[in-house]
Amino acid sequence: MAARLRALLAEPRLHVMPCCWDALSARLIERAGFPLSFMSGFAVSAARLALPDTQLISYTEMLDTGRALCGAVSIPVIGDADTGHGNALNVKRTITGYAQAGFAAAMIEDQLAPKRCGHIRGKDVVSRGEALARIRAAVDARDEGAGILILARTDAAAVHGLEEAIARARAFRDAGADILFVEAPTSEAELERVARALEGTPLMANLVEGGDTPLLPPQRLQELGFRIAAYPLTLLSVAVKAVEDALVHMRAGEHPAESERVSFAALRELVGFPAYDEAAERYKADD
């Protein structure tokens, strides 16, 4: 999967990357024709625990979710590994665990624990030295056998300004990171500054509806030089709205319209009943 992701990043184009939070959402993304996805920490924390993305969810819970969703698809998935769940040695363990779960890459960030969503106020970052130590540990884990790509993220722009964020991203690149992510540029001009300053390394942009970064069209992001456009909450937001609308109908004694739901047959096919039944028939015992 790491090799497949590396090949995608080598293409001179932008890849739109809807983000998943469980096996079913990952499968829907693959079936829609997208070549990669990302396990969003915000979305997993919301869906699994109904709790905010403030590092309340554990490494074990994230790993369990990741193992399930990576096993449900055949496209590369990048895993949100937060701060690495501790010091540099914890980072190495996290990277190794994510590789064993089937991820193509893992994202390590420089926030001060407990971290929070990058588009929410109140976050802080560790020193540049500590941030660099995390990335070095992640790269060491990769090179010592984990094999997955390292996505290095910095949230320093919101705390120390964009120049410090760019300086950190350059240091992460020099330490061996495969993909760079400067979180929450606040304008098209800032996105352009990031892309120009870090040209030559695959870059990810993060697009959150209602967040700090403008929702530029994919074509414009490609022109700026980005390789991945992540949409971490789009599908979760749409799903929540659909469920809420259905509940309003049911509360009123009505039923969601046929056009607002997939058929029972389609749902059975999506989760693999036909394939299961076909396989089960092969092993049916003779009477």
C-alpha cells in the first residue's frame, strides 16, 4: 500500500481524498472510484465515542478502527496518528502499529497534547526541536521495517505564524518525511506561499467546511502544487444530516422516502452478502 501511495503522489496531479471513519465509509469511498482515503481522527472520535477530537480516544481504539477499515478496502489509506501518543519511542511504536494494521502512511503532528482539531481555537504546539524528534522517530520506524510513508503535519501557523510553520515543514522534509502538511492556512495567498516554499515535496491541503482554510476548487489547488486535497468531515457531516432528517420523519410517524435511502438489496450487496453466500455454497456439507 505504501508503494501504491508513493506512485499516486508521483503523478503530476491533485488527488481528492474524502476521509473515512469506519470500514463502511472507507468501502463507499473506494466504490465511488477514489484512489485513496484518510482515517480522520475527528471523525473516528465522533463516530466511535461521540466525543470531541481532543485526544480522548486512545491509540488502541484508533488502531482497532484502522485495522477494520484497512481490511475492508484495496486502496491506500492514510492514518491519523495524532502526536504519536507520547514521546519519540511512543511515536515509533505507533508507526509500527499503523503499518501492521495496513495503513499506507501515518500522520504525525507537532501539537502539544492533548491535541485538538486543527481548525478549532486553543491549540498549542511543542518546540521545534521536540516536533523534529517526533518526525525523526517516525522516519526511523519506517526505515527499520514499518515501511509506511510518513506524513508530517505542523499546526505552528496558528500559534507562531506561517513562516515558523514553513520552517518546521522544511525541517521535517530534511529529516525524511514523505508528505508535508501545513495546517490551516487562512487564505489562498497563504496556500500559495506554502506550496512555493515547499515545492518538490508532496503536499496535502486540508479542507474543512466552516474552517480556517478557504475551500478552493481542486483545479486551483493542483495549479498551486498540492498533491492531496483532504476533506475530513464532508462525508460525516452529510451522513449526520441524512440521519437527522430521517429521524424527523420517523418522529412524525412518517417514513424516509425511497429516494433518501438505499435499497435493502443494495445494502446487502455493499456489505458482501452475495459473495458470502456464494462462498458458503462451496463448503456446504453433503447430506
